[in-house]
Amino acid sequence: MTLRTLACWLAALAVFTLGGCANPGLVAPVVEAAPAPAPVVEASATAALAVPAAPVAVEAPSAPAPPTAAAMAALAAAAEAAEAARRAEMILANEPAVAVDPLRPEVPVVLDDPAVHTNLWARVRKGYGVPDVEGALVRKWEQYYASKPDYVARMTDRGGRYLFHVVEEIEKRGMPVDLALLPFIESAFNPQAHSVASASGMWQFIPSTGKDFKLYQNVFRDDRRDVLASTRAALEFLQSLHRRFGDWQLALAAYNWGPGSVHRAQERSRGAGRPVNYESLQMPDETRNYLPKLQAIKNIVKRPEAFGLTLPALDNHPYFLSVRIARDIDVGVAARLAGLPLEEFHALNPQMNKPVILASGTPQVLLPYDNAAAFIRNLPKHQGPLASWTAWTVPTTLRAADAARQVGMSEESLREVNRIPPRMLVKAGSTLLVSRNPQRDADVSPQVADHAMLALAPDLPPLRKVTFQAGKKGDTVAAVASRYKVSMAQVAQWNGVAASARFAPGKSVVVMLPQVGKRQVAGRAGKGAVRKAAARNDGRSAVRVAATRPRRG
């Protein structure tokens, strides 16, 4: 019999001795001693036969008996024996007491380890899989980030909203988890970031690559800024690059520089008899620094204290939930129903270009857990319309003032919400955001929500088409542009030639000039004046003139 078994017997004896008196509010029956049961004879591994025992007589007393001093002593002895047994077994096993995670008892838990409280960072560290790079460039970027603790704090605080989702998506695809740190060097994890090269979002897609990966960019939204869509696209892009180059370092270089550029660099290296791995390729400074930047971030995340930095505590659970919407809804209404400041709402839903969310194009909003619950609770209680805006397709080219009159808005409001600059025409087929009214109260269709565009043209006076023949010595685009005070690009466009082109002798040349006065080009005086002007220009032949103007319907 072990010490623990003995302690259990003593505890049981104490309970039987005390009866129900340990709790004076209960009346416990007194159990008379019964004859010892007959031994059990095993018939098989799954069945047992037993001789029936004699019946047990039970008599309930009218009142509980008070505990005796002996009973109390027995209880104390039992407790002491149980504790002694526990200590004895630990000593015999020579195992220290440890705390374990009940879901993963095989993983040791160190109570003083900061990773216990910031275990999303621990999860990221554990999943590193991109081969490390070393060298002076890595040290340079380590020092850069270490010298900017405020910047690192802002970047990691902001990234805390999105990092769990990125890690989850990466792990589902079986990719190295250190790729989740890439937005730190692309955009400082800012989904509103926009570069001089027109790259946008926390993964910094340029427009053409975004379209390749089905990131819609239109009047109403830019999916390059969408947290879910851009993450999906970035990971698909990285996977395709890894399949092409078979190497994560080259895949990352191609993400920054472009796969065609990396391929051409490999061909040049191969032609020179050099290896075609990342370290051996000649590349621009930005790409050469790209992996060292990522490595510096990896090293800081792995050992922040070594760089005098502190990472914010990030719990290993979602920061936001996705809530589906079935109707168009104003951004302000959605934020108010969720009890969320507009700034925070935009931080999680940064793809919106307009003050309305179109359910047919963006069928969900992202909200923190508590705010998602509030949104679901408050939505059915909302009184009044959910959306005050809708879309209108311009039937013909219009001035902003004319369009505003047709939709019942002020010109100022129409220009502001649609970002129409002064002296610009709205071209036919464009989509404008306009106020809802009883005649225009339907939600926006999927076709418009995904493909809406706004095309503008300068609101210029009517133009006349002037045609003349180049002289005996020919003429250049630059000379024609200078003579008529227009740009070389315009002359080249009007004539379908390059800006560096030269017109052969006798070649017809076209220029577009503003009309002057009330008499249009059909008048003889106008034609004569043009002919005289042409005659003064090196004796070139007569000019043919026709009137044109932008179509407004």
C-alpha cells in the first residue's frame, strides 16, 4: 500500500466517523456495519459474477450527532497523511512542480517568460522558415530600428490589429511564418500607405499587380487596402514566386523587384558563369536592402531586449471578427451601430473610397469582438435608412453643374463627394455617388460596385482642326508645336507619330486650335486669315480648317 492509498483510507475513515456533522445543515444517515461482501470472481476481461451480499439496514436518526474530538483528530491526521504522501511521491519521482497548459501539457510553461503573455510573438518566432541573411546591411537596419523606439512602438501597435489574421492565413498555407513580418518593411503595417510608385495597402500592391490578383480598384473601393483581400493576394503572389524560383529569398526579391527582373538577373549571372542564388545576383539597392530589412525585423522580434526595444503584448486570438451585411450602409451608420470611433472603423475597413459600403462589392465589415456583438444587436433596432447614398451612371458627357441639377444636389456637394476638380467635364458612362431619393433608392448592383469608373476631360472651348502640308524641307514635331504654341505631345497625338518624328515634304499635318470670336471656321474670312498666317510660315501651302469640340451630348 502506498502512502497516498493509506491517506485515502484515513480520509474515508474520518468521513464515516464524522457522518454528516461536518456540515450541520445536512442530516446524514447512520450506516450500520454490513457483513463483508462475498469475493468477486472474474469470468472474463469484460464480465464479473458476484455472490449477492446481505441487505444493508439503514436507519435515519432524528438529529445529527456532534463531532467528537477523536473524529476531528482523525480528520486532521488524514489531511496530514495525504500531504505527506504527495510530498513523498514527488521526492521519489525526483520531479519538480511545474505549471502546464491544459490544452498542451507536453509544452513546458515558464511563468516568468514574457512569451506566456505575448504568445502571438512566440508563435511567430517558432514558425521562422525563411533562410537567414547576415552581413553589414543587416547590422545597419538593426541599428536603424533600434535607434527609433517610438517608430517601432507605433508600427508594432498598429500591426497588432492584423498580425493574428496574417499568421493564421500563412500557417493554413504551410508557408514560413516570418513572412507575416513583411508588412512591417513594406508599409509599417499601415493599410492606408501609398507610395510614389502608386503602390498601396499594407502589402504595397501596384495597380497592375493588384488587378492580376483580383484586387478591385474603382470609384467605391480599393481592395489593395482591404485587410482580408490584400493578405490573400499577397500570399498567393508569394506562393507563385516560390513555385517559380524554388527559393524564399529569391521569391522575396521578386516580390520587391518583379519576377521578370529577377529572372533577367539570373540569366546575366548564369551567362557570366556565376551562381544564380540570391547572394550572387546583381540588383538595385532597394532590393539588395530588402531581405536585410526583413532579417533585422526578425532579429528584433526574436530578441527585442538585445536591441533595447519592447514589443507590445499580443494575445494569440483574433483582434477582429467578420460581420456580413446584406444592404448598403453608410460608413458612419455602421461605425455608430458598432459603437466604434470612425478612425478605428477605417483602420479595420480601409478599402472604402466613399462614405458608403456597398454590400454587393464588400459583403462584410471587420469589427473587434465586442463591437461586432454590438453591431449585430443594434442593427435590427436601427430606425430610418441605412444608406443615404447610391450610384448614378452619367448618360452623356456633362459639366458638374449640369449633373448636379439632374440628381438634385448642389454642385459643391457633388464635386466634393466625387472629387471632381474645377474646369473638368464628367464623361459619359462614368459613375457618380449621389444622394438617395424616392426615384433612386435601390442598392448598387454588383456590376457597378465592382467596375464603377470616373472619367474626366478638360472643359475646353471648341477647337478647330487646322490642316496644312509640310514645306519643301519637311518639318519636325517640335517646330510645329513651337509655331502653334502647343505641346510636342499634342502634335504627336493629333498626327499619330512620335514626339521625335519629322514630317516629310508635302505631308499633311494636323493641329487643333481654339476658335476665336463668334464667326466659326465655316466663314470665308476665317479661312482667309488662316491662309495668310500659313503663308507667313515659310511659304507653306494653304490650310484646311474644320470645327470640332468635345461632345457633351
